[in-house]
Amino acid sequence: MSFIIGGAAGTALSPLPWKLTDDLSIWTQMWPWTPVPPDGEISYDGSTCTLCPGGCGIQVRKVDRRAVKIEGTPGHPINDGGICILGLSGLQLLYGPTRVKGPMKQTGGRGSGRWVPVSWEEALEEVAGRLAEIRDQGRPESLAVFSGNRRGTIPAMLTRFLTAYGSPNIVTGASLADSYELALHRMQGVQASAGLDLDQTDFLLSFGSGVLDGWGSPVRMFRTNSALKDGRGRLVQLEPRLSNTAAKADQWISINPGTEAALALGLAHVIVLEKRYRAQFVNEFGGGFDAFKQMVMSGYAPETVAQITGVDAKTIVTLARDFSKASMPAAVCGRGAGDTPGSMNEVFAVHALNALVGAVNSAGGVWAVPEPVEYPWPEPEMDETAARGMQAGRLDGAGQGRYTATSSRPEQFFEAIRDGEGYPLEALFVVEANPCYSQRDPETVNAALAKIPYVVSFSSFLDETARNADLILPNHVYLERYEDVVNPGVFNRPFVGLVQPVVDPQFNTRNVGDVIIELAQGLGEPVGGAFPWDSYEDCLEQAYEEQWDALTGDGFWMDEDFTPAGWPEAFETASGKFEFLPEGLEGGYAPLEIEGASGEYPLVLVPYDSMRVSTGYIGNPPFMTKTVSDTVLKGDALLVEVNPKTAAQLGLSEGSRAVLTTAKDSVDVRVHLYEGLMPGLVAMAKGFGHTAYDKYLAGKGSNVNRLIGPVQDPVSGLDAAWGVRAKLTRA
Amino acid sequence: MSTVDEHEKDVPSEDSGGKSPSPPEQKGKATAYVIFFFFVGLIASLIVGWIIFPQLLYSQKKQPIDFNHALHVDLTGDCSSCHYFRTDGTFSGVPTLWGCIDCHEEVQGDDPEEEKFVTEYVWEYKEVPWLVYSRQPDCVFFSHAAHVLNGGMDCVTCHGHIGESEHTRIYEENRITGYSRDIWGRNISGFKRNSWDRMKMDDCADCHEEARDSATKDEPRAPLGRLIDNVIRVGFPGTYADNKGGSVQTQRGACFKCHQ
């Protein structure tokens, strides 16, 4: 006992308890397993975001060589310091677990998941060998490339590679931008992308465009909305669902889905009837106006349109008056984020409405924006094999027949392969795209891929398409590579944004541009001769020789002095005028029929976009999924929105389990009652239902694309489906 | 029914007349034992506390490269050539490889340590995992700029004469916290002779209290004024919004200045 007392006294007189207490308190506050980010020099590197077509300038905050935060670039003409949630989450794509860490070969057959890492040399040798073999057999046209992007040097290099190799099959993902370009081509006779002079617009009339849900350049659209809110003007949203855009608009008008063209023509009727149109434009530069006038006067009186659209006649008249009274109005269309091409008659009708109020190439209106530069490379030389291959004709039928002005028809491409139309493909490259997820009816893509003996993915991530490939040659992610972003979003000046590496490549990946150069040179003449560059960076610098200083200095180049062609010079149609009734519209403005019989499928399923979910090639980063409300995704269950009246008829209540069936597929869902949705509809969020990637994304909800098949637009030949007939039954 | 006291009284009476020593003798012996064991315990625990414990607490590690500060200071002139302030005012701390690579791209002398540095780190683009004697826990905020650039302090006050060393010292790592022994100080009891002997919060406070006192000591009414201030502060909290005159440890929110 006394020993213990002595020991206690001695211990108390020694530093042991005091020192231990101190150390333990430090230990408990600094658990050794809590990661502490290393300190270092802080710097900012500028680049351009490529995660959506918006083209925002970004600056990446770095500690030493580690990227720690992505911010918007202040003073950038598109986003001026702003950034969206996807842009902010970009670091999770850079450091995330689903990156492909080096070239990999799938040895157990596609989808087996048995990947063997291979060296770049080995991988490139294999691909070059395969390509040489196909070419030696005299069938170069049986190589195709599917690229997510259409503009910029990478798609240009891919096209160049195929041309020199001898294949016409460069297929690119299609979006609303394609439809707008076609509309400008048919109505104004120009080859240009559509830009919006949003710095001045004072009345933005949106036919279902998700102005605040990812349409155009999202951050630029947010800024525009703020300016309108601050007193510059109004935003009117026409949409069957109370989306974020509708909720924040000055006026939301619920409209039957698919009847937007009719409403635009109804507004035109009122404007023409009340002579509220811009007389100077219509009289001097309006081609086919009399026929147009006759059409809208006879078929689109407000009462008729009210019946078609569900918008009452009085509202139509008031809206038409408001729109035409605005000094700088603009009307836009393309549902949600505009990542599907949509119906041409809708784009034509809405653009004709713009023309009526003179909002074409005018302040605040829609501008025709030409390509910023023409690449200075001479046409690649083709040998006999290549020339013969190029004669074979495209598998997707784009640029031919009715679709001469359409550059690519991705849906038709996969359908043709699936159905064995044309000639069989021997090899497919997939670049910056995930068609096995993001195309409508991905089963068609899967079936098509099954018919192609050799599929090479260049994806940076182990996505659905990469899992379905034989070989992955991983591209750097955007923060590690050079690239160009050309005429992004609906920007209204010729513009190039430079994507620059801000961090060293994290893994054994290579820029797809460099890989193409190496492959071409590996194939020898004449393919190699078309690629005289040492590296992709070389090629990029040569492509933008004059702009290079601005690009590397400011991160972007813009034609500051650009003004759109004045009306007398603007129209290069045969008549030299703006065509109110463009060629190819023989089918008229009848709403496009969607898939499914109304008897069997009494409801209409409409997909919707949100800023919180990325829907395309880029899978949703975990940060974003965290922000999705539990009325959209609860655990792994996806909730579909149904009007309480419709739900009551179907015997469904909040949270009910249900099966959503369309002619294509059926999926399990839960029901969320939402009064903001028109009765008779079911609204489903896009961007869920991944089967690849990681646990943060895979298995969450269902992919709405599985339920919707493409519907071919008769004018563009592109997908115009805005929904599908469906039924919802209690599970 | 007997009480406990009654039983206790009974015990000696039962033992009396036995073979055991007489009570005073027994008591003396027992006291000796008690004292003996007390001292055994005391001395043993003092030995454990003062000698064995400090030895057990720290593991000894060698720096990956034996760095010669004196040589580098001779060549470059001062500390700030390598330990500099960045343009944004942050302090660079221990140089990274990019700071060394300018001179050490190739082996310059015949020191095997330099050769090791060049071949194993520079050529391999690998950062040297230096063991930092002055590394503080992550929650401690310390601004070199405030002390050196604004306060005009020199490096020696906190870091000692490290610039004169020709070899790196053994790094003693606290097995519990993982930080260097230099933070608590070599002296286990926590006493220090020089300002650079320790780097605990009290050592920060020593200096800050001195600074506070020296700021007010020339004022004749200072002690009285301070007393009145303190009375007001205690009696009517919130009177002084910013607690002007408080030390770095007593100001409102003072803890969170360093413990972020």
C-alpha cells in the first residue's frame, strides 16, 4: 500500500502525468489517420472547362502542384468569375476512383471486367496492326469514330485521320446546336452557329429551354437571369413542368408538351394580325412572308392554338403583345439543357417568331456566329485505298439525300450497324463519349457494338462504353491536357477557349490528339503524312497561330469587334432574304408524334434536366449527387413526378412503388406527387441509372434513355423525341 | 448484536499473550516497512517518470540526408535564400526539390551525402522526406509574415542557431503525438534557458505578454488603469467590444486565432 502511495507521490512529482496528458490531448485532437493536406505554395492556373458545352473560363487553385479548388475566371466573357456545381466538382473527376489509370485490354470478352494493363507501346502496336490489316483488306471504310464533340481540333484531327485512312464514318454526338445551325442554314442561308446577345436582351421567351437548368452556357444564363431580375427585362417560361427555370421566371405558362411550335405560330398570328411585327425587316428581308402569313392566319388563331397547347387564348394574345413590345426580345427553344437536337419545326417556328420582331442579327437577338478560324492544314492526301473507302458513303446517311446539311446522325449510325444495313464495321473508336449510356435507347448501341469486332475506347473513366470495349487508351482528363473549345454554348462572338494542363497527369494516360498522331505515323504513308506534327500541342499551336498569344495569355480568344452581318448582307439564301417557310418543311408544323400507342400507354413521360445532375459523357460527381433532393433520389430509388390528380386516378400516393413502362423498357420507380407537373404526365430526371463507374454513381435510379427510343425528325434526320407514351402501374 | 467497534476492540485481546512481538516493537517495524516501501515506490516512480519515460516516449530518427546548414549559409548569405517568403506573403518553410535543383542538378562536391541527395532525389524527381523539428499540429495557425516581416523578429529567437549547424541532429519523434521533441523541449520538465528551447503555447504567450506589458509600462497610471479595466471587464462583461489590452490568450476569440 505504501509502495503505491510512494509511487503515486513520485509519479506526481515527475513530469510523466503532465506530459502524458499534454501528449494525449494532442493525439486525440490530431488523430493520426485524419488526413492533413500538405502545405505549399499557392497558385492559380487558368484553363477552360469542358464538362459541358458552356466553355466557362476556370482558374484552378493549387497548393504546390496539387489542384485543390476550381473557381470561375473573373472577367471572362462567358462566366465572369461564376462557376456551376459541375465545374466546381471537377476535381472529383481528376482524383476520383473511376479513372482508367493506363492502357488496358479486356481479356475475358466484353463486359467481363477482366482487364489487363498493357504498355502504351504494346497497345498502340496492337491498334496500328489491326488498322493496317483492315486497310490491307481494302476496307478502310469499316473503321468508324464516334466523338462526343463536333467542334475543335480533336474532332478535326479524327476526321483528318479517317479521311487519310479512307473512311467517311466520323460520327459525332448531336445536340440542339445542330438543329439551330440547320435552322440558320435553311432560313438565313449561312453556315454558322447560333449565338444570343444576352448582354442586351430585355425579353427572353423560352419555349421549354432550361435557362436555369443547364441550357446554353449555364453560368452565362444565370448571369442573364440576374440581369433580367435586376430590372433589365423579363423571362417567360413555357413548359409543362414547374422547373427551376419556370419557378424563377417572371411568368410561367404551362403548355402541352410537344406543342411549342404551335404556340410560336399562335403568337405569330397575333403579331401579324395586329401588325406588331418589325415592318422594315419583314417587308425588305422577309422571304415567303405572304405564305407564312397565310398559314398562321388560317391555321393558328389563338382559339385554335389554345386547344392544341392548353394555353388560354387571352394569355396567348397578351404574351404576343408583350413580346412584340419589348425593345430587344429573343425567343429560344430546345428542352432542358438542350442536349438533344429536338424537332426542327419547333426551331423554325421559334426562329420565325424572332424574325417577325426583328430579333435576327440585332441587339439582344439571335446572331449568326461564324467559325472563329479555319485550320490552316492542307487537305490530307488520299491514296487509292483511301479514295475508294471514302466513296463508300456514310453508314448514318448524313450529308446525303434529304439530310445534306446534317453532319452526323448518331442514332441512325447505331441502328444501321445493329440492323446490318450498308456494310459491316470492323473497328470503332469512341472518343469523349459514352453512347452506351447517353444515347436514347442504349440497347441499340449495345447491340451495334456487339456486331463490331474491335472497339477501342479513349475514355478517361471506366464508363458504360469503356466497359464494352476491347481496349481502353485513356485520355487525360481536362485538367491535365491541352484542347480547344470552339464557339461554346450560345455565345454570340467567334470564340476559342484554351484548355491547358493545370496539373501533371495523375496516371499513365495520354492526350487523344497525341495518340492519333502516333497511330497515324505508325501506319506509315499516306496516313502518317497527314500528321506532320511532333505532338498535339504543336498541332494546336499551328491551328491557332495568330490567336496563340491571346489564348495562352488570357485563356481565350474572341473576335472583340465582331458584329453580326447587317440585314442587307445577312441572308445568303437563294432569294437573299430570310425564309419564313424554309425548305424541307413539307410536313408542316404538325406536332411530332412520339412513340407508343395512347390506348396502351395513357401517360406521357417527359425527361427533365437539372443543374445538379450531369447527364452526358461526364458521370455525376459525388458532390453533385449529394445535392440531389430526396424527392428525386431517395437512397437508390428514383422518384418520378406525377400530378396528384393523375396519381389519384392510378391509385398511387407519395412514395408508392410503381413500374414505369414504355414501348422500349420498364423500370421500377417511386412516386413523388408534384402539383407543378401537368396532369397526364410523368416527369423523370435524367442522368441516373448508371451501371458503370463507382458506388457513388452506379445503381442509383434508372436511366431514362432506356425508356425512350429516338424519333427521327423529317427535316434534320436527328432525334426529335421529347418524350414517350408510358404507363405507370402500382408495383 | 455487536457493532464493528466492539469487534475491533476484541481483536487485540484475543491476540494478547501470543508469540508475536510486543505492540510498540511491532508498530515501529511496521512503520519502517511503510516508510521503506513508500520511498521504494517514490524513487522507482521518480526514476520511471524522469528517466525511463522520456526515453520510452521518443523514438530516434535520422534525417534522410545529413544537411550542412553552415555551408549553405556561407554560400547563400542568409536564411531567406532558401526559407523565403513567397510573393503572396506565405512562408515557404522547408525548401522543396525545386529550390535545390538549381544548384544540385549534378553532384558538385565529393560529399557522399550530396551525392545521395542528387542521385536518389534530384534525378528521381522525388521530394526529400525531411523530418521537421518545428512542425506544429495542423490546427495551429502561425504566420511567419506577422512575426518576421511585421514584428521584425529574427529566425534565431524561435529556431535557435540552426544556421550554424554542420550536421542534422537526430530527430526525436514523440511516439504518441508524432511531433518532434523540440516542441516540448529537450528538458522533460518543460524548463527552458533559451527562447528557442521550446515551442509550446506558453512560449508564444511569454513573448506576447512581454510585448503587452512593455506596451503599457511607460504609462504612469498603467497599473491602476489596468486594474480598473479588469474590474470593469469582470463586473460588466461586454463593455469593451474588442477587449483592448488583453493578452493574446485572454482576448475574446483569442483561442481561435491559433487553434483554427
